[in-house]
Amino acid sequence: MDQAAVKLQALLALWHDVRGTRPMPVRGDLPVSVLRPWLGNLALIDLAATPYFRLCGTRLHRRFGGEMTGFGPEALDEHHGPRQMTLRLAEAQRALIPVQATHAMPEGCGTVLFRELYLPLGAGRQKAAMVLFASYEAG
């Protein structure tokens, strides 16, 4: 298992631990102090009528082609996967479960692979208000 997978598995285990018997944790259950090991690789995506990045870690700028805070997934260019991201956000929001994915991004003469995790965060027992997104370059 590569480092990206190890980091995402640890974050997923934390999410499960914190949620306990609830369908998902709420944002307040995951303070910055707890998320510190993943911080640069995290984004918090608000699932308002039009989803947008409430914050975007600096190590995600390569994955997204720049700073995304304040923008929605539709602002990503095609190489950065706006359609796939929108579908995965909708799945996490609808099913209230973690969604694991990979994103292959063309770069130079090759492809860079990112391992990703979409973790719903609740507004109530049965509604997701945000998604905690994590992405690491595989390898």
C-alpha cells in the first residue's frame, strides 16, 4: 500500500471513529487540531445549492490547477475533473457514506494519479452540509 493510501485510510478510520453510531460526524467533531496530519491535503466543500470550496489546502493546488477557495467544482478545467468531482460530491451527499476515488491527470508526457476521499459531514442526522475532501498523489 502506498503512502497516499495509508494517509487516506487513517483519515477514514478517524471519520468512522468520530461518527460513532451516527450516519456521519458534523464539522465541529473534527477540529483543526485533530486534522493537522492531513491539513495541506484537505478541502472543505460546502454543499449549498451550488457547491463551493469553503477552503482548499495548499498541497491541493497542483491537483486543482490553483487555489479553489470560494469557487465551485465547475471552475475546474477538464484535466482537473470537474464532472467526476461533482458526481462524487453528489454521491457522498446522497448516500451519506465515504466515497473513495482516483483521479488521473495528464501532465507532460505522462499521467499523475491522485487517490481521493470524500467524507460527508452532517447538518443533522440525515443531511450532509459539507464534504471533507482529501487528495494525495499516488506513488
